[in-house]
Amino acid sequence: MKNKNNYDYLLADLTKLNGVGKKTMEILKKKKVNNIFDLLWRLPKSYTDRTLVSKICDLQIGKVQTIRITPLKYQFPRIRNLPNRVNCIDETGKIDCIFFNSYDGYVKKILPLNEEVTISGKISSYKGRYQVTNPTYVSQDSSLIETINNKYSLTEGITEKTYNKIINQILKNLPRLNEWHDKEVLIKFDNQNWNDSIIKLHDPANIGNYKENFYKRLAYDEIFASFLVNSEIRKKIKKIKKISKKFTQKTHNNIINKLDFNLTNDQNKSLNDINKDLNSKSKMFRLLQGDVGSGKTIVSLISSLNVISSGFQVALMAPTEILARQHYTLAKKLFPRNIHIALLSSKSENIEKKKIINELKNNKIKMVFGTHAIFQKKVLFKNLGYIIIDEQHKFGVRQRKLLSDKGGNNCDVLLMSATPIPRTLTMSIYGDMDVSIIREKPNNRKEIKTYSKLENKIDDVIRFVKKEINEGNQIFWVCPLIEESKKLDHQSSVIKYKFLNKLFPNKVALLHGKIENDEKEEILNKFLKKEYSILVSTTIIEVGIDFPNANVIIIENANKFGLSQLHQLRGRVGRGIKQASCILMFKSNLSANAKKRINILKNSNDGFEISEEDMKLRGFGDLLGFKQSGIKNFKLADPIQNEDLFLLAEEQIKKIEKENLSINKYKGLLKLYDQADIINDMV
Ligand code: ADP
Ligand code: MG
């Protein structure tokens, strides 16, 4: 195959390769390998398994992890189809290694009794015990784990041999690409060019050499490409011209005078950022980021009032109805009476819904609150000027862009998120937006006292709960989601509910995944009205709702949560004047690592700080919520290992933006790394 001077070869269909037929192509397509370029990132296995060395008590179900364990006992059943089992321990817990279709001799050889070995594999749980089936790497020397295995982790239906044939063919035919980076950048990677780097990447001798220049160069390519895409989107949105909204201090004071508190400096600063944007002639696309309880809602409402007095309509979308209702109620309280606002709820009568839809169409309703239902096709606005989206960190770049298009050119967009993210990630996650941050908490907040308790000390906890209830306080009791089974999740919360209900009859409510939305909202509303003292639930309470009277949160099996998630949960309490407490419960004694994590939480109440630490300890993929989001999935780059590359890319992008440099020489890079071509998709 020729075509060596352009990108067509790399973006060509896989059937262009010798030895790849329709069948192989289909198999690879299922793995999201659509062309030759995509195939380049299917790496020898040990690259992709960035294994984690864990203690048993810290294991996470469903992940490939590495542990050092001591085999204690063999269970070799003499029945066909039953697997061989080896009971193993470390100082923190137990785990079984399971081997299907294996010889006893083999198992004994790799897991000798009473000798410490290092194994690696996907962790599962069976009848309440951790297990790992056919561990992939097994070694007595942990330093060997990375190097002994250089197999490509492919895919049923394609043999190792075929795969090697394909990849060698590609490497031999790599086109010469023009360098896209500046000299000053390239020198940092010892001038490694793209081609040589790719070839080195696939050399088995280089497995695990992710600190080498060729690897860093390639990681930098993808970081830079993703930042550049985001930056281009931002530039494009900024170029959109709109009718500016007028701004008067009087409108603001209208609300501010009704508050029984002063805005914090950061709230004022964010409000200024937003007002400046609303007032300008280009479209706003801004993120308001602030820890739980930092007071984002009020900022969004004050800014809305300006938009309304400029003759435009506002739509505020929340992730749940109950949250939409809370925002609506607050606006009702604060807005001047003559401003007509509405809550579009799925529970409203049809007649009422129709009325709201009509009054949005004829501009009688100035602001509407609701869930994503407010963006249904039949909901039309006369003059929508401002969209506010609350708690939607799970929106990816693409969804946000759609949203920004939705309202038309005159519509400004504000996203609010209580999910602080480490600084290195801001550009990759929110690089398409301008960002305002509220770091400071309202100064009337008391610190939430955080305790840890072993589960067998539950009597102490109950005594504490009793005391709090007697004082008229409310309590959240969180049972963790059991990942592998919705049913178990349901069971564990039901059991806890029954247990607590016996102790506190008629005072306990239960929320779990199986409860329908309507009923959920009803339970939450009753809890808000203090009809119950304890709310047993899974993590549904995480999102945004303000329960000023709840001041205790108890989180069971707290090990199962990331620190940021625990911080978010903890932020559900401590909104009122009373001292708030958070009790983290654990099944067994904490390992040193787990203790370290919990101490971070006890010592800090700053979500940004916690998220940094959380990322360092648990890895990037685990950061709250982003696992499911549309966030860029890096092929090689790792925000923890490659922090310097993220900073370098940010610096370069800022330079391009500031000096208004042409991005022409990066066209090839973007073509390869942003195949969806999100920039040119834009209007
Ligand atoms: P979040 O940023 O998590 O969305 P909210 O907007 O729900 O936070 O605000 C949490 C609580 O803090 C609300 O009860 C709100 O009235 C209150 N609040 C907001 N700003 C201040 C402030 N500057 N001083 C005191 N309380 C405030
Ligand atoms: Mg909020």
C-alpha cells in the first residue's frame, strides 16, 4: 500500500490491510477500532493494565488489581466442572483464587502454600468473598509482573498470530507525517518524531517504558489535541454574536436585600463574571464550579433577574424534579411578584402543562424550572435568553455543545457543578467553557465532624442517633450500592430499614433503586417536611438537594466510595445552624492506605483539595461521576503520571489563544485524534 504522504492510510478502513476480511473487521469494530489509526492504540497488554497494588480490604470489585497474598489452603474438588480453589490471605483480609480447567500441579506450582506471591487479575465477589478467576500474572517476585507478559489483549476471534501480522504490516507502512509541534516543545521529548515513537511503542522490549520520551511524546500528542479541540470550540462559541442583556444594580439589590446573609467574595466575583458575559455582545458559555453548599443557586437566580428584565426568558434545568422544585420555591420567594415563573413538572395535570407551554410560547412566563423535560420539542420559547443547567457534570463536550446550540445565538449558557476536579483535568473536561469558581464557603458554616466506626460498634452509633432524634434532628443513613448486583443493593437497604424501623418505629423512610421516580420524590418531600427522622438510602441523596434540618449522615461500608463521593455525601448535612456529623462505618480494620484516605477527609473540607488527593490515591478513572461521562478517554496519557504534560499542553494552548496563532499546522493532528471532527461539525 502506498499513500505514504497523507493521512488517508491511517484513517482507512481495516479491510485495506492484507489479512483483514469482513469478519475480522466486524470483530474490531465492536471494540471501537474503526480504522488503522485506532488499531495503533491497542497495545501490548501490560501497557493498558495500569495495575494497582492493593490490600485485600481495599479491593474494588470488577477491576484488574495486583495484590500480594499468601496461599493457605487448596480446595481441589474431584468433581468435573468445579474449579480448583485456593484460599489466600494478606494482613487485611481473605481472597480465593479460582482456576477453571487447570491441573492441580500447575496451581500448586504458581501458588505454593504459605509463601507470599503477587497475583494480578480482575476482582469479583462470590457469596460475600473476594475472588479472582484465573489470575493473569502470577509471580513470586512482584518486580516481574510488568515484564513477563507482552501479549496483545485482543479480542475473541482473532489469534495472536493474525494480530501480530496486522500490526507489523501497519508499522511497516506508516506514512511520514509532518511534525506538528514547535521545536521548543519537541526538544522536551528529545525530538522523537511521531513515526519512530509509534514503532517504539509496539516494540515488546519497550513494554512498561512509559517514562521514555517516545511514550511521553505520544501522550502529549493526545493531551494537546484534546485541549486544542476544546479551545477551538470555545473560540467558535465566543465568536457567536448576540443581543446583549442590560444590567442594573437595582435589579440585583432587589434580591440581595431579601437575603438574610451577605454573598461571599467568590459569589460576588462569579456573579460579576456572569454579568459581564450576559452584558457583552458575544454568547456566554460558562461553568460555575463550586463545592457542595457553596451557594451557586443564588448566584444563578440573581443573574437570571437581569436577563428577565432585559425582556428575555430563562430556563433552569435540574437533574431531579425535587431539586427543580427547590430552586423554583426559592425563586418564588426572592423574585419580585410581578415576574411570572413556573415549574414544569411531570406530575402536573395535563391542563396545567398545556397552560405553561402556551405561556412560554407567548412570553408570559419569564422563567421555567424543570428537569430535561423543559427541552422537549413541544416546549417552545418566545425569547429564550439564558439556560442554566444545575449539577450536570456528567454532560460531555458534545452534549454541552448541543445545548449551547439549542437556545439559538441570543441564548447564554451557564452550567453549575459541585464536582471539584483536579486542576490538571480542568482543560480536558471543561476546556470548551469559561470557568468561574466559588472556593469560599459561606462563613456561617460549621465544620462537619467526621468520625470512623467499625461496624461491630453499631450500638454506639444507634445511641448517638437516638440522642440526635430526641433533639429533633434528621439523619441520612447511606447503604452503598453493591455494584455487581442491583438485587443485593436492594436487599441490604431493606434489611437496614427493617432493623432501624424496629428501633425507631414510624420514623424511618427507605429509598432504593427500585422505587419509582414519583414515589421517590414523595418520600424526599416527606423527609423535607420532617415526617421522618431517618432516611435510609443508597447514594441518590448525593445530588444537590438542600435539607437544612438534616445534620447527621451515616455512611456504611465507606470503603466502597471514593473520597470525592464521600465528601459530596457529607455535604448533604451541615447546612443549618446545628453541629453536623458524618460517621463513616467500616467492616474491618483499615489498612494503612485506607487510613490515609480517611484522614484526608477528616482533615479537609475543601472539595478541590480532596479531589486532588483522591485522584492520586485511586486513579483518574474513579473520580466521581466521570467514569460514565463523555469525558475524553485518553489512550496513553495519565493525569497523575503525566501531570507535567498536561501543564505543558495548557501553557501551549494559552499561548496560541493569547497570541492568536494559526492552528493550521495542527490540522493533521486534529484529523487523526479528533476523528469525529467536532470543530467542523459546528455551525
Ligand atoms: P450549592 O452550591 O451546593 O448548589 P446552594 O445554592 O444549594 O449550594 O446553597 C446552599 C445553602 O447555602 C442554601 O441554603 C443557601 O441559602 C445558603 N447560602 C448561599 N449563599 C450563602 C451565603 N453567602 N451565606 C450564607 N448562606 C448562604
Ligand atoms: Mg446546587
